[in-house]
Amino acid sequence: MRRTLIAGNWKSNGRKAGLETFLEVLGGGLASASAEILICPPYVYLSKAVALAPEGVSIGAQNCSVEQEGAFTGEVTAGMLADCEVGAVILGHSERRELFSESSELVASKVKRANTEGLMAIVCVGESLEEREKGLAEAVVLEQVRQSLQGVGDASGIVLAYEPVWAIGTGKTASAEDAQNMHAAIRRCLREQYAEQADGIRILYGGSVKGGNAAELFAKPDIDGALVGGASLDAKEFLQIIAAG
Ligand code: 13P
């Protein structure tokens, strides 16, 4: 019912030449892939990625402005992304929350902008190590889910991504059981707001996903794919994750 989605978040990595090679290698290895595939390079490479994306690969951005348009130097709006045939946007990544002080309230406003422009919004949530050690992980994550979707009436364009902060870029992955438990809790929470749609909303896991641990994660009933950082920069490694999907 929920098609597996495997999304690569390049963060502030990559160059033009590498993007070309990456998409070529990716395209050559997708023949038997059943998952939906999304690559999210930095803004400046989006149009090039859209032009070069092989069949079956969509392109997304890593952020967008909360504003519709106007005098906001340096900001890129959801409307501009849609105009450039970008189909999705990652919102509320923990790096944006931590390094750029983005609140869940701001994320909810961005989700509404993305919705209006017809972009898929991948809404990221996740607890810190300290919060997990204090036994607060589920409470923190569910509060982020509620606040980041506050006032978002229609969930048809929404994907959730559970990314425990302590697992990002550290080589430590949540165990498949722990991840499944959190995903199930997120889905119960989504049912409160989206009774009809909750079972169709995809919940991705993110945090040190690699070719070697993807299959175990994807085998869990509420893990509907992955948001991949480091391993999405290497087409061969990324193809291994896709093969597990
Ligand atoms: P890593 O896969 O490098 O841990 O990053 C995860 C992430 O932040 C994806 O958004």
C-alpha cells in the first residue's frame, strides 16, 4: 500500500561533475528497482539534476523559504522550486533546527507553502542523545510531529522522516526494533490528526543508513524507506540501499 521511498540528502556536498557521474551510474543500476527514488542536491544544482535525472528518479530540495515571495535576500521559495520542476522538499531537518534555529512552528508554515505549490514535503523529526538517555525520545518526537504539522489539513503531500540526531553521520543506527517502535508511535500520533490518511503516510528512517543495514530496517512494517545522508553521495552504495527497498 505504501511504496518505499528512498531519498538522498546531499546536504552541502557535491559538485557539478560529480552530480553528472552520479546520475549516470544511478540510472544504469535501476533496472529492477521497485522503490521511488529522490535525490536532493544543493539548490544551485537542482535544475541540472532535473535535466539529467534518469527515468524513475525525482529531484528534491533540502529547504525552502517560509515566505511566498518578496524582499528576502538569499531565500528560495517553494513556488520557485515547483517552477523548476523540483517535486519535493526536505523540511525541518535536525541540522536546520539546530544550526539555523528553525522551530516546529516555522516548519509547519513551510509545509503549508510546500503543499500550496504541490511539492512533497519530507518533514524531519528526531530526538537528541540526551533526550533519549533521559527517556524522553518518544515524547519529544511526537511533540515535533504535532507542532510541525499544526494546521496542515491535508496530508496527501506529506512524508515523515524519523532521524534520531545521535544517529546522523555517526555510524550508529537505531536498532530496527527501536526504529519500528518509534515509527509505530508516530503513526498512532498521525491517526489523531489524519484519521483517514494516516495509514497511507510514509515514514522514512534516517541516520547512518547504508547498504548493509537497509534491508533489516525496510523489513519492519512501519519503516517505509530511508532518508540517506553520507551513503547517498556514492551511487554504488546508494544503489545497494535501493536494491533493499
Ligand atoms: P547520514 O545518513 O549521513 O547519517 O545522514 C542522515 C541524514 O541526516 C539524512 O537527512
